[in-house]
Amino acid sequence: LSAYLASNVLANRSEAAAARKFIAEQLPKTEETVSQAETALRQFKENNGIADIKGEEDRLTETIGEIEKQIAAANTDLSELNTRYSTLASTLNMSAERAIDINALSQDDEVQQLSKQFQEGQTQLELERTRFTDDHPAIVNLEDRVATLQRLLETRIAQTMGGSVSDDDLSPGDIRQGLMKDYVNAEVQRLSTASRLSALTTTRNAYRERIRQVPRLEQSQRELQRRLDAAQSTYESLLKKLQEVELTEKQNVGTARIIEQAAVPQSPARSASNLIILMGAVIAVLISLATITFLELRDKSIKTLKEARELFGYTWLGTIPSFGKPAMVRSNKLEWSIPELPVRDAPRSTVSASYRMLQANLKFLSLDENLKSIVITSSVPREGKSTVAANLAATMAALGRRTLLIDADLHHPSQHHIWHLTNVSGLSHMVVESNRGRDSIVPVLDNLDVLTCGVIPPNPLALLDSKRMASLIESFEQQYDFVIVDAPPLIVAAEALTLGKIADGVLLVARPGVVDHVSAVTAKELLAQSSQNVLGMVINGAVSENEVQKSYYDHDDYIETSAAEAL
């Protein structure tokens, strides 16, 4: 007894050590993935100048609205200034440039002083000519002085505006001078307003271009954020699980307990008489018969196709007859059957025709919606959901649809046995390691690739219920025409419900003689409570003796005869 307890503790610690080793190997890679995702998101925000992408579109729209108001006001001001400018230009009959130059001369003290002296000299010269002759020294001096002032004035005007002006321009009068100032101011304001309007238009166009880029930037940021969240979720799950298995590894308490010590008899038991032995045997036989009868009466297993259809109530998509006797394989001290592949090995059999009918019914379901991925599960183990998944995938591939078959049963995987593949790399590695790519996906037939489950993790639900798993399914749907996920039974684990929310729908496999009423009702309630999109159900392993419509299973002669005639 003590040896068994010690062995139990040792086995638990060994399992915990193996799990700890696996998680310890994956943690640095996952941490590096998180770091790379954080760096990519930060660089994306820095390169695109993004602080809050969700509120940026609203802010840009509000800013564009304000700029539009300013552009409207600037257009109004510019229209008024253009009208004022045109009116002053027609009144003064000069260009804005000449008005500016004349206005500059009126502000030049030296020009005004020379002009005043020149005018005074001319006035004095006219006055002296009334008194003296032209050759009088006073007249000659005044003429020289006036000529000198004229030269100085012309030189100064040329330096200021580069041309000549009239006496009226040098002394325009108060009204004309005021009009020229208004004219110059109108031109300055008109040019300033036009420049402001151009700048506002350029800014508005830039904001419009930015707002057109927001959806693309938001999509890119969501993708980067989703990768980061998936990496962080995986890292946190692994870290939490590492702490749990480390604690389990250090414990010396097993899962087995001593309820009561066996009592050691003090003396050997005496032999019973033959009569007592005979009576005991009769009683034992009677009890056995009664037990058998009672168990027969309490047998709640589903025995017929009709009974299964009525109990579940889902859309009936097809019935798969029983096919041969599968090979057996031992795993973890348990014996499991390896499903057959009649679609590949016996394409003209009734079973193969049944799978083609199932594929056609699924195609009819997807006429109104784009059905890209399905999860195949069952109520309890041994109903053949892995068989259905493998053969349905082979059927779709044979019809030319690029198909991916994923083994997501991380409790008892079987797809690598069915297709004779190694399981050293698979789904668990792709979920944990984001850089693990096509090397885990193996082509097995034309148009058919298989992704095995990989190393079985300590907590399968944590991997399959991660954002990384949802991202993988989304990417597979883009790469393949159809994705089939082989999920664990509903009663055994919750992974099928989780995967059903990621994929487009759930296909339920039911096998009469295996599933019982209680399990079937429980599975149906689980599907309803989680709001699964149940596409329908397929009856697997139907036996003709249990069905009313026996002729359904008697078509092998017709198929074989047709094949012979074709040859």
C-alpha cells in the first residue's frame, strides 16, 4: 500500500516536472513575442503620429468644421475687399503699385521738403521775372537754384520709386491722399486675406487626407493590438500555469488516500458446508439475473437513427453507415481505435457516397452565408467525430476545395494516427509560438493539409480560448477554402464550445448505441446555453439491423455494378 502511495506521488510530481519543463521552454519565446508586438505597436504609433486613434476621427471632423467656417468667413472678407479695391482703382485710375509708391513719397520728408523748396523757388522766380529781365543776376541765380532743386528732387524720386511723377502726385491733396491710403490698405488686406484663405484651404485638405487614412490606420492598429493581446494572454496563462505546476511538483501529497486499513483476521476462516455454498451460488445467479434484467430496463442508450433525430432536433445532414473494423492503438494505458478512411481507400463504397452527400448538404447550408470553418464534435467519446472530420475533409479536397484539417482534441488526439504523421509539432506550438509557420502544417492529399495537435499542454482550454487561437482561425479562413476543426466531446471538455464561437458553426456527430439519453440532453443544453450556431447533425456508424429503412444500406450492389459497367 505504501509503495502504491509513493508511486502515485512520484507519478504526479513527474507529470508536473514535465509540464514545468515544457512551460519553461516556451516562456522566453512567448516573452520575446510580447516584446516584439509591443515594439511594433509603438513604432506604428510613432511613425503615424497616433495617440488616440479612436477619438482622432471625431477630432479631425470637428477641426475640419472649424476650418470650413474660417474659409467661408475669409471668402466673404475677400469678396468685400475685392469690391472695395476695384472701386478705388477706377476712382484713382492707377495701379496699386503706383499708389504705394506715391504714398511712400508722401511719407518721405526729404522728398516733401525738396518739393516744397522747388515750388517756392518757382513761385519766387515768377515773381522776380515781373521785376527784372531774364539776364538779370537775380533771375539767373533763381533759375540755377530751381534747376538744382529739380535735379535733387528727381534724383530722390528715382531712388524711392524708380520713375517720375507729376506735381499732382507730389502734392495730391488731402482727399486724394486719403483715397490712395485706402487703396493701398485695401490691396494689403486683399493680399493678406487671399494668403490666409490659401493656407486654410491647404490645412483643410491635409486634414481631409488624414481622415481618409484613419480607417486604414485603425485597422492596422487593431491588428497589432490583437497580436499584442494574444501574446500577453498566452504569456500570462503560461506564467500562471508555471506557478501551479511548480507548486504541484514540490508537494508530497498524491491523489490516492487510505480510507481504512484492512483488518487482518486473527484466525483462518472455517470452511462452509456444501449446502451453504450451493445456496449461495443459487442466490448469486438469481441476483445476477435480476441485475441484468434491471439494467436492461434502465438502459437509456439511443439505439436508432429516428430516436437520435427526435431527441436532438437538429437539422439532419446525413447518415454514415458502419465501415469495417478499425485498427487499435494504445495510448496512456488506454486502447483507442484508429478510424478508417473509406473516402480515400474505398471511394466507390456506400460510406464514401454518404460523405459526399454530407458535403453537399453542408454546401446547401452555405448558399446564403459564407461558411468557411466548422467545428466537429460529439456528445461523448467513441462516437466517431474524428472519423467524420477526416473523411469529410478528404471528400472536400477530392472535390477541388483547398481544405485544412485541424486536430484540436488536446485530450486524445487521433488525426496523426489516421494520416500516419508525427506529432512533434502542431497546433499547440503555433498558438504558443507566433513565429511558427507552415512547417507545422503537412499536406496529406491533393488540396488537403493537416495540422496535428502537437505536444499536449497542461491546460488545453487556456490555449484554445486565447486571442492567438482566434487569430489563427481567421488567417486559416483566408488561406483555405474550408477549415475543419476536430474538437473534443462536449461532455468531456469545454474546448468544443470555445472553438464553436470562433468558427462559423458546429456539426454534431451522434452514434446510436454509444450516446445515451442523459449525455445527449446535456450536450444539447450546453450548445443552447452557449448560443452555438449548430449547423446540424450527422448520424455515424448506423447499423442496418437497427433501422427501418434497410434498403438505404443496400446500394453497394448498385455502386459496384455502375463501376463495373464504367470499366
